[in-house]
Amino acid sequence: MARINLLPWREWERKRKQREFTGMVAAGAIFAAIAVVIGHVQMESMISNQESRNLYLEGEIKSLDARIVKIKDLESTKAKLLARMNVIQELQSNRPLSVHLMDELVRTLPDGVYLSKVTQKGADLTMEGVAQSNARVSAYMRNIDGSLWIGSPKLNVIETKTEDRRRIAEFTLLANQKAANAEQDGTSEGQP
């Protein structure tokens, strides 16, 4: 029987398979390295793109913040101007009220009643004066109650004194100033 030595063929086959395995491992490693590099480059590209977006958004946010500050300044200026306009309109509307008040003080004052002091705080009036009798103070209060521009009379203090053998009544009267309607305004001005 002949002896055939198959060892070199097996060894060649083993070396070929080992080279083939090493080549496949190297190719896999190269492909993996390429994939990692491509992934890294793509991630870096996405990160730099996002950073540029963030920078753009931060710039826009800063410009919007500046606009918001300007808008708040404009709103505060607007509120101040509206407050001034309201004060001016109120002064304009109340301007004739003082004239009407003085006129009504004279019209409602009956004979024998003299005012020594008139004080006004807002719409509240305080009138101090002297009357010849308590009845004249009552007549004055009735006249005030029927007035278009003064109302709600309340007697605060009344003192009866004797001066130069005459009896006089010193009084303090509280009342409110009111604005008459436009219709009543026209009729009150035509009255004597």
C-alpha cells in the first residue's frame, strides 16, 4: 500500500483559510472603521448645523428681547399719556363746574344768610356762615336741596349767639357738588 502524504495540502488549506479569515476580519475592521468615521463625520455635521441654528435662534431671541423692551417702554409711555389725557379731560369737563358752583352758592343763599367760608375737597363742600335765624338756615338747606349743582345738605353745627343785642345763628353746613344733566343745564342758565 502506498503512502500518500496529505499534510502539505492540509497545511496549505489551513493557511489559505487563515489568510481568508484574516482578510475578512481586516475587511470587517476596515468597514467598521469607515462606518465609525462616516458616522462621526455625519454627527459632527449635524452638531455644527444645530450649533449654527442655535446661534441664529439666540440672535433672534436677543433682537426680540430688545423689541419687547421697546414695546414695554412704549406701553408705559402710552399709559402715562392716557393718564395725562384723562386728567386733562377731567379738568376740561370740571372747568365750568366751579363757575356753576359759585353761581349756585349765590342763587341758593336766602336773605339774612351770609357765608364766611366755603371749602371744597373733591366734590364735598363745607360752608360756614352766619344767619339771622335757624329758619333762614333751614331755607338755605331747602334751596340747596333743590339746586342742580349742589345737593345733599347736612347741617353739621349750629350755634345761637347774641351779638349787639341781636340773635344770630352760626352754622357749618356740609353738601356735595353735583353735575347737572345737559337738559337741566340749559334750563338752569335761563333762570334768573
